[in-house]
Amino acid sequence: MKNKKLWLVGLLVVAFVVLLRLLPVDDWLKSLQSWIESLGALAPIVYVAVYVATTLLLIPGSVLTIGAAGIFTFWKAFAVVVVGANLGALAAFLLTRTFLRERVAMWAAGNPKFAALDRAIGREGFKMVLLVRLSPVFPFTLLNYFLGLTTVRVSSYVLANLIGMLPGTFLYVYIGATARDALSAGARGTGAWELALRVVGLLATIAVVALVTRTARKALAQVEHESVEVVPDTNTQGA
């Protein structure tokens, strides 16, 4: 399980590069980039709106995250994804707190892992939200709704989300930027050294994110274990 994430990310990078070679991705990206650029100052806003919509519809945003680097500059893509992902997460959270509580409660009812998480969040809201973002034990889009069932404060939820999403977002945007550079270098027939540096940077980023994720997973497991231990035994109390 520890190495599965690394293998998954590696396969994703390889698959993405292969698709770049086999499909007319360059033409597609140029067309999409031209359309985005035609929107002028509205381009980042439109991308954020699309990201929010896909998050609410429980559609994984990894493709949008990687694709952002093919449309915007690296740091603008990073900013757009961070804003879109966090706004989408907040919108889903607030929907659970208002209109969708009963339905989301039905989704979460049969999930024992969420029950343990809920108890832990009752004691350490900010810390637990941060840990589950750094070590995703639930799908990102579904967790946004689940966390609306907990007692965590909105301010703690927003701040923990923002911090916890940064490593993964950086990694996926970096993957997109590396794929974009690989495509550009192939088209020009130059830039091999720059591309090699980019790949080395990507591998270093993967290693750092993997370390952060592993550390967060261990901390999360420990807190969940402690949460289970402090649950009162009703049978003993009633004896």
C-alpha cells in the first residue's frame, strides 16, 4: 500500500506522455489555449468555475489539475487550481450543512472509517481535516460532503483544506508542466537538458509528497486508534 501511490503516480506520468505522443494532444491544447486566451481576464475565472462544478458533481479533478499547466503558466495554473479546488470543497461542505445533510448522512452511514474520523474531528477538528487532506483516505470530492456532517468549524475547515491540498496540487500541476515541456521539446527537437531537469524536479516532488503523505497517514491512524479507545463501552456502563 505504501508504494502503491508512487507506482500510480509514475504510471500516470508515463500514460500521459504516451498519450501526448499517440494523440494530437498538441493541437487540442493549442485550440483550448486559444479559446482560453480569447476570454482574456475571464479565463482563470471560467476555469475556476468549471473546477467548482466538477467538484460538486463528484468528478475527480486530476485531469483539470494537470491540464491547467498546459493552458496557463505554472504558477498561474497552481493558483487557479488551488482556488477552484478550495471553493468547490467549501461549496460541497456548505451544501451538506444546509440542504443535503440527510442524503450525505445516508452515504456515510455504512462507513466505519468515517465514524472514527467523525469522533476524532469532534476533539481536534483542524488537525484531523489537515491530516485527511494530506493523506486522502476518502476520495477528495466525496470527503468534501462527508466533512459537512462533522462539528468542525468552517474557519478551521477552510484553513486546513488550503494547507492540506498544497502538496498534491503542486505535484499534479508539475506533472502537467513536465508533460507540456516534453511535448514542446519534441516539437522543437531541442531542450533535452531543460526537460531532464524538469523530470528530476518531478521525481523529487513525488518523493517529498510521498513522504508527507506517509507521515500524515501514520499520524491519522494513531489519532483514529486513540479515538476508538476513548469510545465508552455502553455494555460495561449498563452493568
